[in-house]
Amino acid sequence: MIKILDGKKVRDSLSEKLREKIAKLGKKPKLVIFQVGNDERSSTYIKQKKIFGEKIGFDVEYIQLDNTVVESELISKINQKNADESVSGIIVQMPLPESLNPVRITDAISPEKDADGLSSVNIKKFFVNDKSAIVPATAKGIISLLDFYKIKIAGKKVTVVGRSLIAGRSIANAFLNRDATVTVCHSKTKNLKEETKSADILVVAVGKAKFFKKDFVKKGQVVVDVGINKIKDKICGDVDFKNVSKVVGAISPVPGGVGPMTVISLFENMM
Ligand code: NAP
């Protein structure tokens, strides 16, 4: 029978432990979220983080800046939060307007407050498998999801489709750090179906609604869908869930799979 990798259920289960940890701190930890502009998707993600964070006992401060903000001004605001002892974590929601350099902005966050784990210092630690690294939230969330369902990772053949830093590349590295044999595919990959079908665990993060049909998968495979797409106001993943779920052994749904795991992982990164 098909196993649904239920991210909401796992998040709720892990939330209990996190809530207890926060309660023991004796003061509320604080996350600061910067948003530049008002991209609708980003606003939705920020809202989800704020609601969840406050539910588990965090203070979440949301700072929205105009699209015209200059780099030095944003960096100065980040520095104020770096220096503020009441702040445990800082996020600058991506994407940024083209006028701002995402690497310079992310690197302005002090490494110990880098909740997303995307600053150069953290990324380097993560890529050399330094255990003190803050693991980027989506990658961490996927590993936690598979661990919860006791899906073995070491020695397995994992194919990741997508190579952005925030998703595919980080996810691939997280599996490598757990001793999987990893193949990374992208838009120039030849014979994509062969690569996806040969995996024990297939993770897709391309941002194309229902792109992966049942001819991309094989019986018994574990499929993790990272994609978040919209078709006529309905959220769906990169996988054609209805048909693929008839073939594979386990699959994460969208919504309710990787999304909730990303959010909880972000807060775990600050504890
Ligand atoms: P992105 O920066 O646009 O990257 C997309 C990747 O997919 C690129 O590496 C691209 O290859 C590859 N790709 C595109 N078309 C392809 C094709 N036909 N065949 C093979 N590879 C193809 O997007 P992203 O930021 O990584 O996000 C990907 C998706 O994940 C989006 O839907 C996003 O919303 C979602 N997401 C979800 C979460 C979550 O928490 N659930 C977190 C992050 C992202 P090239 O490199 O060759 O261009």
C-alpha cells in the first residue's frame, strides 16, 4: 500500500519537543524576518512562518522594506539585529529585487543567527559536513521527514532534480552527508527519465506543476516533492500526484509534505 509522507503530522509531532525546549529557556526566542517589496508568494511563506513560530512560543518580528531600499541601508538594519541580544535568528526572505546582491545580504547576517543556513560561512560548513553547520531548512526538513518514517538513506541511490542553492543543491548535499549515492539533474540533463527511474529515493525541486508523470518513476520508489506551484489558485507540486502515487512506494503530498517540514526546521535551526 502507498505510504503518504505526511509533513503536517511529522511537524506536529516534532513541534511538541520544540515547544518544551522553548518553554525551558525562560524567555521567548525571537526571529526577525526582513522582506523587501511585497512579492505575494514571499508574503504567504512569511505568514506561515509567523503563525507557526508564535504558536510554538517564538516572538516573530516582521520588517517590510520598500523595493527601493539600498543595500547599505538593509545591511545596517541587519547589523542592528545582529547586535540585539534578544534576537535568536534572522531571515531575509528571497527573492530580493535585482538591485540587491543576495550573497552580500545573506552574508551580513551573523553566522550564529543565520536561521536559513544560507550564509557563506554556514554553507561551507554544511558542504564539508561539519556537524556544527546550520543545515538549510528545506534540506533538513526532508531528511527529518524520511527519518520519521524510518526510510533508510545510507547507501541508497538518490536522484535530486534541481540545483538551486536553496533547494536542489542543498538537498543533494544533505543526502551526501548521510552517505547516500547522489545524482543531481537539471535542465541540461540528458535522459532525465532514466536518472529519475533508477533512484531509490527521488527528490524533485524544479517548480513545474505536475511535470513528473508516472513514466518518470518506478514501483516501490520513495518520491519527495519539493515544488510549490499554483494551477487556478490550487497549490500543487512538481509531481503528478494522482498518477504517480499509484506506482511508487511512498510519496510526499503538496501541500502538506515538504512545506511544513521546512518551516519547523527553520525554527529548530535557532535552538
Ligand atoms: P529554481 O531556482 O528556479 O531552480 C529550478 C531548478 O530546476 C533549476 O536547477 C533548473 O535547472 C531545474 N529545472 C527546470 N526545468 C527543468 C527540467 N525540465 N528538467 C530538469 N530540471 C529542470 O527554483 P527553486 O528555488 O530551486 O525552487 C524549485 C521549486 O521548489 C519551486 O516550486 C519552489 O517554490 C519550491 N520550493 C519549495 C520549498 C519548500 O519548502 N517546500 C523550498 C524551496 C523551494 P537549471 O539549473 O539548469 O536551470
